[in-house]
Amino acid sequence: MINREYKKFEKNRDVISFFSGGMGLDIGMQKAGLNVLVGQDFDEFCVETMKANGHKVLAGDIRNIQPQEMLDLAGLEVGEAFMVCGGPPCQPFSTAGKRLGINDPRGSLFMDYIRMIDYIKPRFFVMENVKGIMSSPLRHVPISERDKNDPEEKLGTVLDVILNEFGKLGYKTVYGVLDAVNYGAPQFRERFVLIGSRDNENIFLPMPTHFQIHQNPEFRWRTLGEAIEDIENDDKECAALSDERKQYLHLVPEGGNWRNLPQDVIKEAMGGAFESGGGKVGFYRRLTYAQPAPTITTSPAQKATLLGHPRKDRPLSIKECARCQQFPDDWIFVGTTAAKYKQIGNAVPIGLGEAIGRAVIAAAEDSAIIQTKRTRGTSVHNKIKDAIELGGSDYGN
């Protein structure tokens, strides 16, 4: 049932964005048909990027922003916004108070995101974050540091706290881990997604649109080659490798890494990392055009997490990383090369953002389900649906 107090706003499709960054999630929402009125970020380069692309933005630390400021800038009333979206960092403030564990979102910017939603009262909210939030435990809080009013303070996970806080606001929620490759992004990128409904509507996580195996190429996973092969010579803005690392990368074939170096140079090329444990798959990694890319990072030239071009002796360029995140070619990133890589690497792939936006719109319009009495022959679709509801991405196995 729609909250009667806000029924007059039910046709609204306006969105307020927090922690907007390079605006990957926001662009996806707009492609889905939503209207992102205003964004917010603390990072000066992110703010300038938003402005350069014609978007309204409130700059500053969310801890110092009053929610009414965002409503005034958006021209909305309390309860009018269709959605609030964002990815609040859940890193803790270890000195923020006696109750706060090192992974406790009560000590992070997450609580300010809650504060905004509590005041703005959007019909829906979307929160995205790293997938580790699903299992990250709260730090043990010594008895001496516990709240005197709650001496039996119970430990749990970061997710427990997050769900509890949204529950206090009265929002119905659904959550899981989604892999952007299943929504058209040419990279593997798993993100935690939480969707909330103020009015107890039938929200759901978006169903996959792209598959590893499909008879129609339009619905198969997109490869790195499809995304960047036409711009491989447009590398004017690109992080540099040292001559030594470039020399070793030159010896690695497409799709290979340090293990494919000649045996007589591996130890020298790896240095101290040669004796360390782990698979070290990112060392001297050269990507392949034939597969989706690994997760695009904020520093694709780092030694241990190199995203080497399939054919050239360099990391992926700014433009290539932006293509992997599905940014439009005319999207303007402002700042140093390092700042641009950071904006791109921290973004939500636009295809995933669009899928989330479409799922929320379908819930709002109550149009997602085709009601039928027939159930025969639908087992494969139910398997996909069940996997998504459980937050999994191995729906094809």
C-alpha cells in the first residue's frame, strides 16, 4: 500500500544522489528513465567532473550537510523524492567512540546516509558497496569500551547493523551481491546492492540481462575486445610503467601473467614477491580481448594488480578504463591522470546502475511479474531467480 501521506508524489521519478563520485550509478539511473536532480561528493575532482558534465552538485563532507540543503537544491519536499541512491564508505573511524569496532558502520559515513534517508523519506533507496560487507564481522568490543547501558552488547556482522538501521526507518529491504558482467559490463565486478521501499512495495534485485552462454550474441557477456579494440591507439592519457616493468611485460603473451615469463627471468622480475605466497595473478598481467576484463581498479598500473593492455606494453588507458565502466565517450573527467583513474575505478558500471534503476521502476509500477497459472517448463528461469535472490552470481552452474 502506498503511504497515503505521499500518494500525491507517486508519479515522481526524481532522484537525489550521495557519494556520487564519477557518476556511474547516476548515469545508469538516468538511462533507466530516472531524473537525477542533484549529486553530492567531498572529492574536489568528482565535484568538478559533475559540474563539467552539466550536473547540479552540492560539494562537501556529508557529515556537515543538512538534508534540507539537498531538498532545497533539488526543489523537492520531504517524501517527494522517488529515490535516494549512493555508496557510503563503510570504513570505520577507529577513534570515533567506545562502541565502534574497526568494521562497524555505526562509526562510518553510513550513518550520515541513514540520516539523509530518514529526513528526505524517499519512496525507494539504493545502497551499493563492496561485497565483503555481506560477511564482514564487527570487531570484538572490550567490556571496558562497551556502552554502560548495554553491557551485553552482542556482536554480529556489518550487514546486521546496516539492516537493523534501515529497519528502524521502516523500510522493506532486499539485498545481494550482483556481478556487473551479468548486466552488460565488459568486466567482472561484484558489488553488494541493497534496495529499500518505504511503502512496502514488491522490490527485487534486477534479473541478469547478459549470460556466459546464450544463443543470441546480444545477450552474451561482453568482452574486453568488444569494448576497447577500436580505441587501442588512442592512449594519450595513460599511466606510465618503468622501463624495467615494460621490458618484462613485453615478454608476456595476451591473457598471461608473470608465470608466462621465461623461466630464467621470473625470479629477477618478481623480486621479493617471488618467495611470497598467494597466486600473485596480478603481477605482469596482460589482459585478453577474448574475455571480460578483471575488475577495473583505481590504479591499473600497480605492480601487483596490473591491468596490462592485451597487445601494447602499457596498462589500460583512461579512455579504455572508462569504456570498461561503460561511460559515454564524451563524458568529461576532471583532474590529474591519477584522479581520473580513481573516479573511473570507484564507479558503478553504468549497465549495472541501469538494471537497478529499471528494477525499482518496475516495482513502483508493479509491472515486473507476468501472472500465469502455468509453471511447466520454467525451471531454468526459477533457478536464475533463486540464485539472484540469494545474492549469488553462479546462476549458470
